[in-house]
Amino acid sequence: MLGRSTHYWVILEKGTPVTHPHPHPLLDLPPLTAARFAAIERRVAALLGTRQDVVITQGEALLPLEGCIRSAARPGSTALNVITGPYGQTFGGWLRDAGAEVVDLEVPYHTAVTAEQVGRALAGHPAIDFVSLVHAEAATGNTNPVAEIGEVVRGHGALFMLDAVASVGAEPLLPDEWGVDLCVIGAQKAMGGPAGVSAVSVSARAWERMAANPAAPRRSYLSLLDWKERWIDGGRKALLHAPAQLEMLALEACLARIEEDGAETVMRRHRAAAAATRAGALALGGGLGPYVREAREAAPVATTLRTPGGTDASELVAAALTADGSLPLVAGGGALAGEMIRVNHYGADATPDVVLASLTGLGRALREKGVQANTEEALETANETWKSFIS
Ligand SMILES: *Cc1c(COP(=O)(O)O)cnc(C)c1O
């Protein structure tokens, strides 16, 4: 009898088990078929409610974001890069690398950008033919009004790229309705999946723009056109390389779970987590408060908090994590490390228990630093707020 061992074929004695001596659920996976890959793409398209082509990219979401920019922008392009957090900064670098003229529109990170501001920038620079925008910013806690902005961008005729990594699953995302040409998502935030897989929906207009760009990456891991020409135009029969099974299976499982729970339910959990965290933090007192000033501009995926004067966000987070290392708390990145705390209540952490435990941890940390904090009041307020989301 022939059996497959770890690395080689061997003749097995009669009765020898053919399974690996050390089976493991993540190892020895069979290759993922093209048909299954295509089926997962269709489910991503359904999640986004899009009729456009979906390309699954087997890497962290920065892969399709960089691929989109390097494919669509070129010398002679003028790009409006809206900066409402750190990812916008990154996009500006890639746009300049691609040779585009870049108009930066930066707003303070405690607010969202408005369609009016985008409209003014477009009117001031008629040559703009590409707009990049982040939908929700997990890093700064704001979310931008994409429907209204999309209308303005469409009116101008520019190609519209949206980073929806932190909004997918947490809040409504309607790329077709909003006129988004390139909509990038990742599995690792509200979808509750791994960071190693992402996807982008691509409009016909965006494919045309890329095809007309001689500098667009080809024969490259960054190339979206390779997937268009060899996978999509070939009828989704042959994959470009061995698919990353673990990530693809995990993405499939994320989609199944969202389909089972209902996208509306998953989004409601994130909205409830954000509202409860915001209200609870205010009730905690001691000067802790929401970083994003207007509740309607606060992202459902994560809540950012401004620390009381005289305290340091990194120290407060370290104190809270010393007592409970499982809390989804991090200090803001870079210059925000002193003044901003992020509560990453997304995916598995979009639950009342996690929100209440986070508030408890923050209350304890504040008191340790000599700041008055009313944890009981905070928990009661957060609990009541959460309940108001349950119909
Ligand atoms: C999380 C996130 C990404 C992915 O980047 P990471 O550095 O892996 O976190 C991209 N864009 C946005 C808006 C995100 O929130």
C-alpha cells in the first residue's frame, strides 16, 4: 500500500496508519482549488454588494492599497489625498513615488472630512483625476461620510479609491452606490479574521485607467492587472500561484460567520460597542473623554479617548494591561502616544463584556495615577447604552 508521509512516498506495512504521526488542524492542508477561490471572491462581492470585479489579495491590506495606487497613479496624474489619520500619510508617499502631483487635504484627526472640503479642493485643482480616502480610521477613531464625498468625486470625474479596511463589517459600506472605483478591505478588523488576507473591488473605469498606465506593476506581486488578465479574463480557471490556504480558509470562515449572524447584527454590535465605550468613558470622569468630538464622526470599529491633562496615555494603558492583559487597549501611534488611548472593540471584542472590562481597567489605571474615576457609574452607563441597541 502506498501512503504519503511527511516528505516522501514510502511503502507502508499492512495496517500502518497513513495519517501523519502528529496531525495538526493548520498543517498538511490540501491545495485550495480555483473553484473554491472563485467562490470566496463571490462571497466577498456579496458582502460589499458590488457588481464589480473582486480580486482577493493574499497579503495584509497594505498590499492592495499599494497595488491600487501604483497601478492607477502615474507621472501626469494629479491626486487628491485626503488625510484623516496615518494611512493617508502612507498613501501620499506612494502617490509621489508613482510620479503623481499630490494635493494633500488634511483635517484635524478629531474630526471627519466633509464633502464640502473635498469639493473645494477639487474645484481649486481641476486637474485632479484620482482621490484617495480612508473610510473609517481605526488609528484615530473617526469615520468619513463616503456617500456624500463620492457624489462630489463622481461629479468631478476623478477615480475614487477607498480604504475600507476598518469599516467593512462595522458600518455600512456600499462601494457601487457611492461611486467607489477601488474599494479595499481587510479581514483583520470587524470581520474578525487574520491580517494576511485582503481584497479589492475594481470598477471597469479603474481597469481602463490601469491598463493605460505603462508604469502599472506587471509580473509583480503588486500587480492587479496580472489578476485581471490571467485570472478574471481567463474565466477564473487558473490561479497565478499556490493560494495561501490558511488565509483563504479563514476568510471563508469570516464570511460564513457574518452571513450566519447577519451583517446588520455584526454592524449593530460594533455600533453598540462604540456608543457604550464613548458614554462609559465620559461617565468615568476624571477628564477622560472621546477624542473624536462629534459622536456621528466616531467610527464604530474603535473608540479613541483623550487622556486627562497631566497623565500619559502609554502609562495608563500599561497600568490597565498589567491588571488584565487581554484588554484591547493601545496607546495612540507616534505623536499621539501621550494623549490618546484606543479601545479596539472590533471583531471578537465587540461585546459588552469587553467594553465593561476595558472601562474597569481604565478606571483602575486612572485611580492608580491619582485621578478620580467613577467606575460604577461608567459601567452602569455603558450597560444602559448597550441595551438601547438591542431591539
Ligand atoms: C488596520 C488598517 C489597515 C491595515 O493596516 P495595519 O497597519 O495592518 O493595521 C489599513 N487601513 C486602515 C484604515 C486600517 O484601519
